[in-house]
Amino acid sequence: MPKPSHKRGELDPTPASQTGLEEKGAGSADGTSEILKELKLFRTETAGNFGVLRKEVSDIKLNFEELKTRVNDAEQRIADNEERNMDLTKVLFHLIRKQKYLEEKCEDLEGRSRRNNLRIYSVPEKTEGSNMIVFIEKLIREQLSIREEIYIERAHRVGGTGVSVGRAAADFTRSIIVCFRSFKEKQRVLHAAWSLKDIRINDQRIYFDEDYTTEVFKERAKYRSARKQLQERKIKSRILYPAKLMLFLQDGKTKIFENPREAAEGLKDFGVTMEVPRKEPDWDSALRAAGWQSPRSRSKRAPAGEITASVESLRLSLDSYENDKTDDD
């Protein structure tokens, strides 16, 4: 069907709405194209960003694996150190106990080696002349009235300090150590001297006593001031071996303090003041208080050869540590 024609000056019979739709459609096409371009650009940029992110994630993963390896290595080293420390703990407790045992053993052996000895205090210097043994034999016969034959192996003054061990600091004469052939002879001389009590040389009173070890002397010396106070209160006292204080009470009873620390507390009841001796450190207890554990504290009975195995394990651990250190270098 032919389209209707119209003359110049006449109105266009095509509706305005149709024209607007055509123009709008052309504008929509242009907008869609722009959107597609933006999406394509966004896709390109996003693809690039994802590549960067992927690389960063890959690097993070590699770093994480490296950290994981280092953490595992650190945990292994910590475990090795804990095991090594456990071996060291076992060895340390063993050495502490062994040291204490050996000290007590040496103290006992030294005390036994002195059983045939006695000491004479406050003998004026050079009174003995050139022969100490002859001087002591004469002293025993004339002062102690012992006529039986007494065999003296050796006799001499203590050397060095110039102060008699176990006596007051004002006593500058060195004590004399006398070694008899037998314990029986020494006891005979000692009891004779104790029974006489007042023995003098050149108007100087001298004293006889056992020849104790240095540690025993130190412990017994701690009673000196307390015994003076007891004497002022007319309370008799005696020091028993090795360092026990015995009191003779007025009712005929006796009281014994086992050590100076116990005596310092107990003598307060008698009006006697005594300095409390410093307590010797107990390393076993000190280590437990600091967090150390003895292998015996974890089990009632340690397996045989545990200490030997611990020492061997410690040695192997130290060898391994030195090898690792050499490899690292």
C-alpha cells in the first residue's frame, strides 16, 4: 500500500512519540556500548589485579611454609634442649649427693685419723726447747704423774696462723699436737689431765683436749659465749662429740642440744642469749624450690644405671650440638 503523500506546509502525519522512541533507542545503544567498554576495561584491570593477588598469595604461602619449617625446627630444638636439661638435672642432683657424701666421708676419715692425737693449749712459745717429744714426755711424767711408758710418735706446734685453733683470739701461742702410738695411751694422758684440771707451766695454765677436725672445732667454738653465761648462772655444761651441748641441771637431770642452732633456741629458757648460727645451704632443697626436679622425685625407685645413662646421653647430646654448630658454620 503506497504511503500517503503530503504537501509542503502541511503537518507531518508521523506521531512525535515514535520519533522520540527512535532517538531514545539510538541513545540506549550508545550507552550500552559505553557500559560494555567499561566492563571490558574493568575485566582487564581485574584480571591484572587478580594476577598480582595470586602472586602475593603465592608468596604468602611460601613464607608460611618457611615459617612452618622454622617453627617445627624451633620446636625440635626446644624438645632437644628440654631432654638435655633433664639429663643435666639428673647429673646435677647426682653430683650434689655425691659431693655431700664425699664431704661427710672425708670428715669422718679425718676424724678417725686424729683419734690417737691430743692438743695442748697455752704452752708458752719456745718452752719446749729443741726437742718437742722430750719436752712432752717430761711434762707427762712430772705434771700428770704418769709413770708408765708412753710412746709418742711425733709432736709439734701447729703452723702458720700464730693463733691457737679453738681458743680466744688473745691467746697468741700456738697449740701443740701430740700423736701417740695408740688410742689407749692418748686416753690415759687426756683423762689424767682432765682430772687435775689446773696444770701450769711457768705460772701459765695449760689445757688438754681432743684433736678435732677444723669443722668440728668451728661448731664447738660457737658455744663459747653461751658457756660463759651458763657458768655465771652456775649451770655446768659440757660439749659432747662432735658438737652437742650438755647441761647439768640442779635437779640432777641433764639436757642435751644436738647442734648450735637448737641450743640457740633452747638456751633462751635459761636466760642465755646465743647468736643463731647461719644455716648451711641445702642445695638439694634449693634446686627443688627453684623448679628443678630430681629423677627420684618423679619415681619412687630410679632404674639401675640411670645416672650412667644420663651422663652418656648428655655426652652424646653435647657431641651432636658441636657437630650441628660446625655444620652451621
